[in-house]
Amino acid sequence: MVSLVGPALVMVTLRDLFHTLWHPTRHGGLSRLVMTTLWRLARHFRAPGRVVGLVGPIAMVTVVGMWAVMVMFGGAVVYWPDMPGAFTFSPGSKAAQEPALLESL
């Protein structure tokens, strides 16, 4: 069951990426939520003019970072159930002693 969560997470991320970048409406669910939240936070805290001008670029970098983290975490969840038993580590490596999720990342 855990192995299905990883591909689902990757597919949700790719769907959001497609809808944000290439879909005619340009409304991805997750990216729109992140952008809206950051704009509301800036307005709520009444940031000065210069800071408000940086919210857009910071939000875009945050969205791209979110996509990258979600794809990496989704890929790690695919390998997680098989760690470390299904992999061969070099002799003397301490990788097999690390927590399985951390090692799969």
C-alpha cells in the first residue's frame, strides 16, 4: 500500500505542474494555494512596499521548490518498503543502519 502512495504523490505533483504551466486556465490546485497563502500573509502582516514586491518571486520559487520536494519524497516512498533488504550495500557501509525512509531519500 505504501508503494502506491509514492507514485500518487508524483502524479499529483505533475498534474499540478501541468495545470499551472501549460493548461489554458493556468490554475494548479497546490500552486495556487501556496501563492494565495503567501499573498494573504504579506497583506495580513502589512509588509512595506518593497517586501510586497518580493512576494511574487518568493512565491514562485516556493512553488518550484514544493514541486521538487514532492517528487523527491514520492520517489523515496516508492523505495521505502524495500529498504534496506532489497539493496546491496558495500561492505562496511553504515547505510543499512540508517532509518529506511532517510536512506531511500
